[in-house]
Amino acid sequence: MLAAANTTNREAENTRRGVTDPRLAASDSVVYAELDDGAVLLNVETGIYFGLDAIGAQIWQLLAAGSDADEICQHLVSEYDVDPTRMCSDLSAFLVTLASKRLIHTVGD
């Protein structure tokens, strides 16, 4: 029982670290396609289909180009009239969603 609890705690920590850790990348099994008003992602392993609005597509492109979470937040704050704390919080929530759907992962995972 203790081993299971330790494993669960490590998994929870890895999930938290993976969301806040700036070293994120698209999962290898994800296909990206641009649309007129955004983009779509398809994880070919899980069958998860995920739509992105224009800002979501921009975030995805920045991730794909190797930008870390801090760089993405700074880029978006410089481009849009938004409070930096709010932007970073919204970005973190978005990354949590992508990670939970196995569309992104921490580099090295």
C-alpha cells in the first residue's frame, strides 16, 4: 500500500511539475492542422481531437518552435493588452488541459 501511495504521489508531483515546468513539447503522436480561425490537434494514439482558437494555435506554434512556458507568456503579454499574471495563469490552465489530454509532455518524458 505504501509503494502505491508513493507512486501516486510521484505521479501527482510529475503532473504538477509538467504543467509548470517550462520544458514542454508536443507529443510525437499529435498531428496539427491550421484552419482559417485556429487549428486542430489529433492524437493518433488516443484518438483525441482538440480544437484551438487563434491564440491557442499561436501557443501551439510557439511550443513547437521550442519556446518554454515563460517565453510564451512573455510573448503573449507583449502582443496583447492583458495583465501578465492573468496571462500566465490562463496559459498554465491551457497547458494543464493539453497535458491531461496527452497532447503535450515534459521534455525527457
